[in-house]
Amino acid sequence: MPSIDAARVPTLLFRADYNGTLAASRCLASRGVKVTLATDSFMAFSRWSNSVERVAPCPSFSEGPAVLAQWLIDYGRNNEKSVLYPTCDELAWLLAHYRDQLADYFYMYSPEAATLESLLDKRRLYEAANAVGISTPRTWYPREEAELPAIMAEAPGVIVKPRSQTFYGTHAKGERATKLVQLQRIWSRYRGSGFAREVAESMSDVDFPMVQEYLPLTASRVVSISGFAGRSGELMTSRASCKVLQLPRRAGVGLCFESVEPDPQLQQSLEALCARVGFYGVFEAEFAEHAGRQFLIDFNPRYFGQMGFDIARGMPLPWLAQLCATGHEDQARQLAAHHPASGERQYSADSLALRWHLFFGGMLGAISSTERRQWRRWLAARPEHFHDAIASRNDRGPAIASMIGRMWNTLTHPRSYWRSLRGAVAAISVLLAENAADYISLLGW
């Protein structure tokens, strides 16, 4: 590839309603990159960021891979060649499968289709992980309802999950079952959710949901190792964080995070996994720490939700992707080497979302006034190394749009919000009890 100035190449980003997209936009714009945001939503918070140069109306992901791929080809024909990097599983799959058609119009840093499918299909992911010595939760892949009673007899509690989120009909993350009748009902419902035809054809049996042993959250925690893998699988850079609060609690989006020291053995195992499947680029691997062991839950081969926390900790992943996509891998490697992880404890939260849940939880009598005060003081204390996922004094638009959207969703989907709120109450209570000493020290009590 001829030498080009990476900062002068524009970038096209998707998923305007995603924290990772906002983080990527801010990171790239701060280095002079012109960011175009493709979205079909007027109120998606990222489109109101001053880091976005322009907005391009695009089809919804629900219209399927072929429609989106054609839109990208048409966009590429009519615009300057841009960097295109995935912000979600759908786009990661699409870039790999349509790589030949898109290569003339976009700079990409995307592995081949077989690599992406081995990571986006959890059955194949777990098989590859086990092959390099990474533990995974006990998981079953029933093809018939008649297999469910035997599974329920082996595990006191399970979670039914789709094998992939790639162009998946409902985007449901999973549901817990403690009784056979629950398992049968949930499994049958997930079995009928359906994937886009192209995905179902490329991932064998992906439309059969999997059943996974439930690891009690009161006795485990979720730790992420994220970073950037080179073409040979080596980790150019990495960070680790602990997800201390997610909503819904059992299988949801992370809300609050704390930095932790990455496990060197897990880092080596992830390098072996990347090398085995041929993956390179930005990633996040989620592990459940339970009973002294680490179990791989998921591997995201793309930009991810709490990426802004990693950027704030000196790991500019979107810029590394921009450099590699435009032929500057050596420069990316040097940059990563010059930004080692800090040993200081750091924090991140979507403070707007947390305040919203505390406010409505208090109104409904679901969260005590003591708990509300403690969490508000935690947010107000603003540790020296605190990163806010959305709110920024230099970029207020996303925070305003996020709050308007949250109010609208609460009013229009009250039952869904109440289910999330109940999970939040339990999570906040457990978190306060488990970390009381740390928070008292943090607040200077």
C-alpha cells in the first residue's frame, strides 16, 4: 500500500447509539480525522457529538446484510475512500463476507470470513478456546426439546443464549431458567427468533440456541481483557477492567467499571487464541471469574462499549485501527509500545444512566435513600482517574440526547424498564455490600 497520511483519511462509523462509537469518534477527531456517522436514528446520541463531521442516512441493520452491503458500495462510489472498521458483530461479519466487493471503496483491517465466524459463533469460539487451554462454562447445544430434561438434571440453573448476535432477530442476550418448564419455554422462544438468511447459511446450526450453566453473580465477577492484536496474534497492547454493574444484571450492558491488573496467563492464552483462528485488530474478551477460575464468556472482534475507558487509560484503539488500515502497522506497534498500562486504580461509568436508575428507583421506592446517597457521593467524588462514558464538558450534545432518549424509552416501554430496574436494585445492593470499605476510603469517610 502506498504511504498515505492516516489523519487525512476520513472514517465511516456505524451504531450511533453505542458508547463505543462515540468513543471512537472522539478519539479519531482529536487526531484530525474527519468522521462520518452512518445512522437511521435522529436521536441517537453520537450524532450530536461535535466530533462528528457529517451524518449519512443509512438502512437499518434489520434490513439484512445484502441491503447494508449495497448501501456501503453506493456510499463508496460517491464519496472519498474512507476507513471502515466494525462497531458491532453485524458489521464485523459483513466486512469479512463482502471484503472483495468493499475493498475498492474502503480501507479495512478485517480478517477473513472463517476467522470472524469462529469468534462470532460461540460454539466455535468455545471449541477454539478449549484447544488453547482457555476454560469456558459448561455449555450444551441441544437440537431437540427432548434433550432439555437431561441438561436440567445436570445443572441447578442455566441460561439460554443465542449462539451469536450477528443479524439476530431479537438481539436478546439470554434468560435464566431454574426449572424445566422455564427452560423449555425460553429455549422454544429463542429457537424461533431467527437469523438473517445469509448468516444462517454461513454458520451451521446457529439458529439452535445454546444452554449454559449459570454462574451465580454473588460468587463471581466479569473481567474484560481488551486490546489490539497484530497479524501474528501477538497483543500489541492490552488493558483489563472489572464490570461492577451491568443492566439487566444477569446478561446486560456494562454500566460501571474499575481497572484491574490483567492476568499474564490469560493474555498469553488470548494470543494463542488469536493466532489459532487468525484474528487481528481491536478486541474485547470477557471472562467470568468464579471459584478461583476464569471462564471465557465472549470475544468481541470489534469496537466495544467501554472502549472510551481504555482510550482514557492510554490505549487509543481506534487510532491504531486507523493506522493499520492505511498501511502504518509499524507506527501503530511503536505507538502501542510507548503507552504502557498505569498501575493506578481507575474508574468509568455511564453516570447519566446510573443517576437515572437511582432517581426512578427512589421514586418507586425500589432503592433506599441511603443507597441513593452513597452512589451519588461516589459519582460526585470524581476520583482523579475517572472516565465518564458519555458526559463531557467539551462535548455536551451526546449527554443531552442520551437523557432525552432515556426518558422517552422509559415512558414508552415501562414494563421493560421496570425489569431492568429490579435488576439494578439487586446489583447496587450487592455491590455496595461487597465494596463498602473501598468506597468509604474513596470518599474519605
